[in-house]
Amino acid sequence: MEFTFIKAWTEDDVGLVQMHRPEVLNALNQEMFEELLTALEVFDADPAIRCMILTGSGRAFSAGADIKQMAKMGAVDQMRSPAPARWERMRRLRKPVVAAVNGFALGGGCELVMCCDIVVAADTARFGQPEINIGIIPGAGGTQRLTRVAGKFKAMELILTGRHMTAAEAEAMGLVNRVVAPELVLDEARRIAREIAAKSPIAVRTAKECILKALDTPLSVGLDFERKAFALLFATEDKVEGMQAFLEKRPPKFQGL
């Protein structure tokens, strides 16, 4: 795949997407967002790819929306914007996405991190929702997802002050899985992605779907969804292979069937 604002490539059964507008800290203009979604969706549809990594370039993962584009927009422009549909496409990715946060993840960049499934961050990374500083609020899920991760009081503080969080603080509140040295961020993301890629692709996708369902439904509904998903996996060849490999004390060879 060839793109203007991102780079995309594969490493065995892992697909990697790198935002590449380092001169503007990978600001999320409409064109770059469309490109990164296209690349992720291609990987998501490719049976040879079992996990994906999203990262930035230069000093940032993404410092947020492209303010030059936003400054020209009015309320009607926002209502007509394709942006909400793009964020929904991100949410609908079925395979796991590991965020490798190499620097600033602010505004839309932080919201993009929260759309991912596992987060590895450099110890120099910074997270935040600073939209309040330019007279608006987070508009791509920041008020909702950050509240679910951090709780009401922490979300209030971060969004109403617009201050940046350190990677350590983000890890403590549950926004980040691992904090490593900057030069190790992509390697750690690769390690996690490859570990996931070695599992049953059907079981991985189903587990992701069940976990996300927990955020949107009452416990009773989520438990019912999980029970049915659990039963359906007993119809897969991967279930047979996984259990047989366990009994024979050998590594399983999952085929995604």
C-alpha cells in the first residue's frame, strides 16, 4: 500500500501503521485519518494478519486534530463532517490494535489511543485532552472514554484544566499497559502483538468483542453475550486443536478456522 501521510507494512502476521506528518507532530488532518483507517481496515480484512500496531513518528504519536482545518469550520460544518463515521470505523476494527505511543498523544491523538486495545508508551510520552485551551471540548469520545478509564474526578481535572499527563500517571490510572524507554516502544509493541498473533484468531476477535461489550451494556447483558460467544467457539477447529495440543503437551497450530 502507498500513502501520502502514513507508512504501512507487514512483519509476518502483524500489520504496522505509522502516522507520518512529523513536521506538525502528526496532527490528525482528514486525509491522514482516512489513510490510517484504510490501512488498518485492509489489515483487519487480511486473514494473514492477526494483530496490528499503530504508532507515530518523530516526537509524537499524534498531537491532536489539525487546528488549521478546524479553525475554518462552523457548527454546520461540524455536523456535516465525516469525522464521526471515521471514529466509528476505528471502533469497529475486529482485530486487536496495539498503540505504540512514542511521544505526545494529545486531543484527538489521546482519543485515538483510547480507541486502541493495548497501549505501550515511552516514559517520555505525554497524554492529555487540552481542547479546553482553545475554547472547545473533546469531540471524538474523550469525555466518555477517559471517564470510563480514569473515573469522574480524574477526568474532570484533566479535561477542565487541559493539563498533560506523564506516561507513569497514565499507567497508574489504567490508560497505559506498559511504560518503557523510548527506544524500546516499538519493540515492546511488536512483542505483545506477536504473542497475540500466536493465539487462535477467532478466539482473539471474540474476546475483544466481549470485552468491548462490557463497556456498553449492563452486567447481565454482557454475561449473556459472553456465554453465547463461549459456546460458539466450541464449533471451531481452533478449539479442537487448542485442547488437543494441551493434552498432547505441544504448542498449538491455530488456523483461524
